[in-house]
Amino acid sequence: MRWAHVGLNCHDQCATEEFYTRWFGFRRARTVPVGDGEILFLRNGDTHLELFPTPGEPAAPSATADGPAQPGAVRHIAFQTDDIDELLAAMGEAAHVTLGPLDFDDVLDGWRTVWLRDPDGVVVEVSQGYRDQEAIEITEREIHV
């Protein structure tokens, strides 16, 4: 099994495509005609986003902080960068920060995170300095299989 993609409903598909291509390094990988529009697949390395044209207004207000906390809702999507401050400076007014930047040096030296809102209100986490724990022992009862 391997990761495939995240599907995003877009009020303004062009604005959403521009946001992820300009700031997160995606490029258009495929278009699929559907009805009067098309589904856009964006790619950055092995990561794909599938953008669906969705008419009408968002079902809920734009998320805040690090994303919605309701079960069944995606809290946020996340990316890594080498320098959050550089990204935020480059984005300027396009950076709609919902939380942070916050430092997590008490957990991992050099770990910083900021949360942004994309054009459709999806919260996007951007971190620098995160790395996996070196050794984690998990017992069978912790796995919940």
C-alpha cells in the first residue's frame, strides 16, 4: 500500500491551483473532463492533490487555528520547508496565517510550525525542523488492530 492523493473541493479551482503551484511546488499532472469542468491533478514528487470544481459557497466557515476538531473532518494538510520565515516573507499578503508560527523546541530542537488557510479555507500546516523519533517501541496492544 502507498499514499495516493488528497481530494480538495474548490470554490475557485484556479485560485487553489495557483496557491499550491506557487507556494508549495506542485505542477499540473493531469486533467480529467467532468461535466462542464474538469478535475485537476497536481503533483509534487510523490504527493498528489486532486482539485474538484465545487460550485456554491463553502459548507462551513473557514477553519481557524490548526484546523477543525470535529471527528470525520480533516484537521489540516501538512508540508515541510527549510525556513518558515522565508516562506512567510515570500508569500506576503498571500499568507493567511491561522496560528503561529510556534516553536516546539521543548519537544524537538529546531521544530517550528505555522498554519495557513488556502483559498478554500483548508488549513495547511507548514513545519521546519521536524524529524521522526529515532527509536519507538510499540507493543501489540498499542497498535489497535
